[in-house]
Amino acid sequence: METIEKTQTAITDSELSEQIKAVTKDSHVRAENTELMLSYQRGNVSLQQYKMLLCSLYKIYEALEEVLDRNASHDAVAPIYFPQELGRLESIGKDLEHFYGQNWKEKITVPAATLRYAQRLREVGKDHPEYLVAHAYTRYLGDLSGGQVLGRITQKSLGLKNGEGLSFFSFPGVSSANLFKQLYRSRMNSIELTEAQRHGVLQEAVTAFELNIQVFTELQDSVSCVSETENEMRQRHTQHKQNTTTTAGEEVHESLQSSSSLMPRFLRTLLGVLVVLVVGMVYVF
């Protein structure tokens, strides 16, 4: 592991990774207790939730990896630039293609919070590349740690087999998650920052968590809205079927009564069978 050199311009003697952990402690707890994450922890993951989460993650990583690539040689970015080991964009694309088909880019939608997150990443990449340390640390190490647990929960909850639709959770370029996280933190802590820059990175780490919380919240709201709409449509459809069945039965019954005196018994029986078939078809459709 590389030697960690602390700079005289640090706010305290603490390492950058530990400072980020400290300033985001409350935000981390809030993120874990959003309704979406609690659903995951309980194993109550719906396919709709997972697909919408993947759509948002694609837009977030599209922006993050775009600005990391552009700033790969920056002094604050180069030490934590691991595109082969950590890159998520291609993996998420595979998952989206699995669920939406080859034209998945034309079908995905994301909440406004996701677009705000992506916009913030591009602003940081342009104006303060050193702040990307906070965003990369928050996303990549979070996915490398808790993401593995969430992957198993997702697979079990949705019954996904052979890793299909689960590429996002797989890091084939990382042989040991624990050793890699140690290396990543060591690289982070070796980055030389002025006091003002370090303060900015810490503030940006809090912002990163807040942006994630907003995404989780809006995703859950979107899923709830879709579920309510589906339930309402289902109820309307059920009521329509019941009304249609009742009306069809009454009309045929009245017709039978009015013509029973003139109709041979065989024809009356045949018509009765047809009524049963009509009513059955109403329930089928």
C-alpha cells in the first residue's frame, strides 16, 4: 500500500477519507432510512423500483464518468481514477437493455432530482475538479460496499437468474473489495489540497449525499404514483367488468323471458349456454 503523506494545509490532522465520513455521518443515516432503501433492506423490492433506479443511476454515472474522464490528469482526480476497475456506465447499460430491449435509451425516464444531480456533476467537473473526489468516493465506494448486499437482495426479490439484469452490482476488475477500498482511501488521503479546497470537498460530500437522498425520495414517490394509478385503473376495470356482466345478463334474461313461450326447448337451452359463454368472456377480458 502506498505511503500516505499529510499536508500542512489540512484543516486538521485527520485523513480526508475520515473527514468525509465524519461530515456525512448524519446524511448517511438519512439516506439509509429513505423509504426506497428501507424497502431494499426488508427485501421488498419491486421490478418497477429496480428499473427506475437503474435509469437514474445511468444518468448519474453518465455525468460522473464523463467529467472524470475529462479531468483524468488533474492532480486531485488522477490518484482516484480507476475506470477499468470501477466504471459503471457500461454495466448499467447492459441491465437496461435486458429489461427494456435494444432501444432502451428511447424508453427510460428519470425524475427531476436525477437531472439536478447530473447537472451538479458537470458543473463541478468544469469549475472545481477537485470536488469530484467527494462524488467519486460517495458513489463508487458505496456501490462497492453496500451495493453487494443490495445486489443479493435484488436477485432474490426479483428472482433474477444467471446474473441477468444485475451487472451494475458486479465489479469483475476488483478481486478483493476490502483491499481495493484500502487502496482507494490511501490514494484519496495522498491528494494535496489547500485548506479552502479541502473545505470545499467536505461540503461537496454533504451535497453528494443530499443529492442521492433527493433521488431516492423522488424515485419512491414516482413508484408510489405509478402504483396508485395502476390500482385505480384496475379498480375501474373490475367495476366495468361487473357492470358489463350485470347488464349483459339482464338484457339476455329479459329477451329469454319475452320469447320463451314461442321458442322450442332446445333453442332456449342453446341460448342459455351462449349466455354463459358471453358472461365468461367478459371476465376473461
